[in-house]
Amino acid sequence: MGWIIAGGILLLLALILSLSAAADVRYDGEFYLSVGILGWRYPILPAKEEPEQKKPAKKKQSAPKKGKTGPAPPPKPKEKPEKGDLGGLFRIVSDLLKAVFPPLGKLLCKLRLTRLEADILVGGEDAAQIAINYGRICGVFYGSYAALQNFIRVKKARRVDISCDFLLPETREDISFRLKLRLGSILWAALCMGWRFLAYTIRRSNAEQRPPEVPERAER
């Protein structure tokens, strides 16, 4: 019975780690970003505007009663801010950067780009400038698309339509895609970052506690 329960727990954990976190990105003159998992999405951009809370009306303070007042207490001296250990802080930040960057680079290589759709309509006031802009946009878009395939997994685009409209006063873009990353990869990268940071911290602590070597006296 115990083996069945343990196997069920391991199977459930494997299923959870095989799920993918997703980020939906869209640009159509304004930038939209939402993140989530499975069918649930949480919008991040544009940020929701919170309603302004009305401040309570301030009560009128009654005038102080006249009477005998003693001497005003002397003002307290301002406390000088303590100087922190900038050297120690710099070493901690350095260890953190060394621990984060290698696993982060490997994690970014495991990104998957899916559901790419692009609808770009090049417009403007001058026909010659429209043609030049059309060539530039095609070069940037297809060049970036090819370069991304060398770094991350890119699924075939759903739809890409780049065209010109000489009657359109300005260029219009509508680009959307989804970035996916497995939860197991995220967890593994976080564990690697934590382990590397702990190793760098222990190594630096041992080096600081080691007594300095005394130079041998030169023989006469």
C-alpha cells in the first residue's frame, strides 16, 4: 500500500513539473502582457488603474488654551547614519551574479516560442519612403525570427502578413506570440542558483577565516 501511495505522489509531482508556465505577449500600438498556467491568465501590462480613495476630512483642531508654558525642550541631535560594509555588500552581489547567470542562460535556452502571428501594414505619406520602410521591416522581422531559432525553440508561425498600403497615413502593427517554459526547468534552475550561491558564500567565508601566511625570513 505504501509503495502505491509513494508512486502516486511521484506521478503527481512529475505531472506538475511537466506543466508549462506561459507568457502571452501582444503589441498593436500598445504593449500587452499576461502570465499564467493552463487556462488561467493574470494580466500584468497594461497595469490596472486602482480607484482613488477619498481621503477623510480633517477635523478642525481647537485652539490651544492660553496658560503658562515652560521652556521648550532642546531639539534632539540628529543621529548620524551608520556606514555599511560596502566591501562585504559588493562581495555578496558578486557571488550572487556568478551564481545566477550560468543557470539563467541555460534556462532561457529552454524557452519555447509558439502561436506567433504578425499583421503589419506599412503606410505613410511618401510612396518611396513606404517602400524603404517595407524593406527594413521585412529585414528586421525575418532576420530576428531566424536568429531566435538559433537560441530558443521556435514553432512555425501561425500567420505572417507584411504588406504595403499607400493610402494609409501611418504603419500599423499587430504582433502576438506566447513564450512557454516548463515548471521543472524553472525549479531546477532555481536549485542550481541557490546551490552555486551557497558554495561561493562558503568558499569566501573559509578564505576570510584562513590566517594569513607569514613570509619566511631570508637566510643570511
